[in-house]
Amino acid sequence: MSVLARLEGCQACPQLRRREIARVDTHGLLKRLDREWQDLLQSLRGLSDKATLRPGLVGEWSGKDLLGHVATWEDEAIKAMGR
């Protein structure tokens, strides 16, 4: 039985159960964020410095704009998770 299934079945302490489920979800989300960052960085790795600054990589955004945007929102998500 998975940890999540055991926690969902626990009736002894509902608050502990919610906290543990949130911890499990947070851990999975952080792992996914790390994988996605690695994919994004790999995609941009072949760009020259000049190309990274040129608008138009995604819409009107440059690679630098895109990285700044993603980093800012990732930071906000991590703060919201209490990390």
C-alpha cells in the first residue's frame, strides 16, 4: 500500500494526515520543477549570448526574459509551499 493510500485511510489525526499529504505532494512537485528546469536549460544551452538576448524566442520574449519569468514564478510557488 502506498504512503498516500495509508495516509488517506488514517482517521486518528486528520490534521496530521492533511499535512503529510501536502508534504508528499510538495516533494513530487519540487522533483518535477527540477526536471522541467533541466529540460528548459538544455533547450537554451545551444543559444549564443546574442541569441539569448534577442526578442522572439517565445512570442516577443527573449531567452533571458523567459528565464527571468519562469524563475520568478517558481520562487513564488516555492514560497507558497512554505519552503
